[in-house]
Amino acid sequence: MRVLLLSPYPETIEAIIAGTGDAVTSVDTPITGTAPDPDSFDLAVSYGYRHIIRDEALARWEGRLINLHISLLPWNRGADPNFWAAVDGTPAGVSIHHIDAGVDTGDLIAQREVPFAPGDTLASSYTRLHAEILDLFAMVWPAIRNGTAPRIAQTGPGSSHRSADKEPLMARLPQGWDTPVSDVARLVREEENA
């Protein structure tokens, strides 16, 4: 299988894909409808990719795009999912899903709830969620590559956030990303009520 890996840190996932004998080409630039040539690949895997995939590219890739996202979809679609799980008290976890025209709205392949642990900070929970998504991907990659992975529609309203939504709230956390997850919601609410 020929796999296009869309990622700013491909080394974290290349070994999983190549471990099954698949050829991997990694890029971290925007893809278009024609570049890289979708006919040169069987599948594209997005992990940490920060570029929006436009309709023309979605049409050319014909459902062969999947994404690894560090939230328990449909909760916390978009940017900074662990931050929003802490602020809003929504479930934390990881999800692998098909990419469609929405932001993190495609059908699910697999997901795992990953509750925050006592002592977790925003930074440590982010690191742990990345370890969990890689573990989950390693488990389901054989089914994805063989075309036997489930395809389950997301249900419920969930939530979505943009990176810019986080900035005014981060200023309320004196320890920044080292803030204990257990303190995040309280600190944000105290500042709102002050």
C-alpha cells in the first residue's frame, strides 16, 4: 500500500505504517486536488496536520483520507481538544475518523476515552493523549489498510473550538500549560466572575 502521511512530526507514526510493509511519503504542506497526485497513493493519514483540506482535494481523494485527533469526538472538534475538555468538563479521549468537508466531523473508525489522571497538567495530558492515539492507531492500522475497519457516524452535538478561542482563557492560567487539569475550569471561571 502507498500511504501519504500528512504530519508535522511524521517520525512518530511512519514506523507503524511502514511496519506492515507499506510505502510512506510524508508532507506537511497544503494538499490540493492534484498535488500530491491522489492517484499515486492508496490512502492519506493526517496526524497533527494544520492545513484545511479543501473540497477539490476531498473530491479527488474519494474517501481515502483519515485523521488522528486527540479528542473523544464529537467533543472538542478543532484546536486544543485537551484544553477544552479541561475547561468545559467534557470527556477526554482520542479518535480516528474519516475526513469529510467539516472539521473533525467524519465517520469514526475507532476511539478510546482517556480520562484525565490525578496530577495531570495540560502539558502532560497532551503528551499522554498523543501516546494513546498512536497506540490506538497501531491497533487499528491493519483493519484500516485492509478496508475492514468500521465506519460509524458521529452522534450528538459535541463541541468545536478554534485556536483563537483559547487565547483569552490561557491568560487566566498563571502556570500556562503546566496548570493542573483539575484547576483549569476553576481558574477560568474565577477570572470570568471577578
